[in-house]
Amino acid sequence: MIHSQSEKLLTEQRGHTLLITVNNPPANTWDADNLSALKSVVEQANDDADVYAVVVTGAGEKFFSAGADLNLFAEGDKGVARGMAENFGGAFEALSAFRGVSIAAINGYAMGGGLEFALACDVRIGEAHAQMALPEASVGLLPCGGGTQNLAWTVGEGWAKRIILCGERVGADLALEIGLVEEVVEKGAALDRALALAERVGKQSPPAVSACKGLIQQARSGHIAGAYTTERDAFVGLFDTKDQKEGVNAFLEKRQPQWING
């Protein structure tokens, strides 16, 4: 069973989906405790062959996550800053590298490190009242959990600059328009929608999903000509898995495949 080392981060396994809930009221802020717990939980999920998808959300109805607790930075201590930057990076990079599919159910304010948390996921579903921003520059800081990189990749350089450099806050409808979220649902419906989408992941071959995700993400840093060769090699590599044979034969036999994730 996957276990969180922090009461500020809750976990619940629902079939092949791991639900992770940030539970640090009143605003579901991040600190060293729950960031360390998130990294550990994702690592456990990576090692658990029964986990195909991860859904993340925030406790309550108002906040997905308001980011870092700024009290940590009030003294201007560079050692604290370095430690928290490493904690944010380690946790969110682990989430981004999760071998399966990660889905953010944005059920309210996603600010600063809260939005970076969502950006580390593969898919984002926002509720109609959600508000998203990376306001770090307004307090003399900058996004250190992948925000400057992931936001630009997700919405393009222009909108990333408006949000980060101009301090623009984005509502759910605009977030959908610019591609910051893939879907908008009514208040209170994001988690159910995310869990339903995660169920669809369970119908896919886990090794194939993992290979496809790695190839898609490689486009961020790789060269497209080289990626074509990697893509073909990954396709052939799937023939080393039992799921490949099961998937093709299930289709030919007109039955549902029985994945074993291997």
C-alpha cells in the first residue's frame, strides 16, 4: 500500500488510480514536509505495477493549492531558499516523470507552487470558479518548481510572459482558451471527471502509455529527427512485453484485453 509520510498529503488508491490530495488548510500550501511526502508517494507509485494513473487535487472547495508558505522566506535566508527550491524541484519533477498518466483536478485557486503542481501533470481539468497565476515576481521571487519552463511549453511564450512577468491571473474560461487546462467543469465536478479520465487510462496498455508519454515529453528537449528513430525503436521494444501480444490478440478475438503491465 502506498503511504504518505505527511498528514498534509493524503493518498487513496481506487483501482488502478492513486488519488493524492493536498491537505494543508486553510490554503493547501506547500512546505518541506508535504513536498517530501509527494516525492516519496510518486516514487512508490512508480514502483507499484498496479498504479496506472495519478489524480491530484486539493482538500476543500476553495483552494487547489496556494503555493509556498511565504513565511518561510520572510527572513531572506538563502539556505532556506535553496532547500525549498530543491524540495519543489524534486517533488514536481518526480510527478512529471511518473511513468503513467497524471491528472490535476483544479478545484479552486491554483497560485504559485499550486499552479506549478498542476503544470507537472499531464492533463489539467479546471472547475468554473478556478483562478490560476504565478505571482512570485510581485513579492520579489520567481517560480522555482518548473513554472517558467512548463508554463511556456504549455501556453506559449507570449501568455507565459503575461502571466509571469505581468502578474496576470487567469480564470477557468481563459485557461481553457489558451490551453492551460484541457477541460472546464462546474464547481465540485473536477475530481469525478479526473477519476473518470483516469479510468480510461486503465483500458490502455501500461507499457505502451509509458513509452508514448516519454516520447511526447522528449520533444521538449530533443531534436525531432533523432526522436523519429527513438520512436521506431520504442515501438519495436514493446514487442518484448506480454501486453503487446495480449492487446493485438484481444482485438483480433473481439474481446477486452487483460493487461498485466509487463
